[in-house]
Amino acid sequence: MDYTVQMHELEGGAFQISPKYRSSSSSSSNGVAAAAARRQGQQQRVHHIVPWTTVYQCHKSRVKEVEVCQSEPTMFWSAGEDGIIRQYDLRVPDQKAYGSPNVLINLTAAGPHQQLVECKGVDVNHLQPHLMAVACGDPYVRVFDRRKLATSKYHLHGI
């Protein structure tokens, strides 16, 4: 579960409302409405909301943070201890697997002697959403300009 990113959609047609009826003998937290419904011989309507959940299994190690930006509502980012920052675009299909072409930043060989640098956090500047800061398991905070980056598939170095 720690290796996945889960998105739960709750608005704008992304959920199903299944009307269910509660019998007049059921207890209700709103006793006045239930009593009025019983007097009129009606049953009280209860809506059951079922969120749509999408699971992204793109990381090979724990996902430490997921970031969203209000100015870009169809995009979000995840930082994982596998050294990968992934960018998800809800308008693009097939981003749910490890081999998906949504790797934005690859820090798997960014450490000394080309060692793995674990990503611990990611933050998007809400005033300038093209700027992204990445906190890692070393003493540095890396700042990236997303306008200069492109998403790609993850490739092992040297292969």
C-alpha cells in the first residue's frame, strides 16, 4: 500500500449516488424529519456516495508525498524513496504502472558515486507553479523549473 498513489474522486460526476430508502421504523439522527416523513407515509431517502478510486502503482519504494496545485487541477505529483518524482496528468491514460512515461525527475544516481538519493518531499510553488522544490535524503533541496523538464519512462543507467 505504501508503494501506491490512490486518488479518490468525489465531485462532478465522479461518484455514484445510489438512493436508498430507510423504513419509517429506522432510527434517524434527524428525528424531526423522520417524524414528518412518517406522518406523511413516506420513507426517508438516504444517499450512499461511492467514490471512484484510481490506484497508481508507479513507485518501487515507499511514496513519501503527493502534491497538488490549485492552478493545475488535472495534474499532481508524487515523490518516492526510489528517487523518482512522477507527474500525473488526469487527461492522459495509462499512467498507472511502473513503466509509465510519467517520470519527471530521476534522482536514482544523483548522489555521490552515483548512488540513490531518496526523495522525501515535493512542493510546487503556488504562485509560480512551474517551480518545484524536492527534499531528499541528503542535505540539499533541489529546485526545478518544470518548463525545462519532460516526462519519460524510467530507464536504468547504462542500459
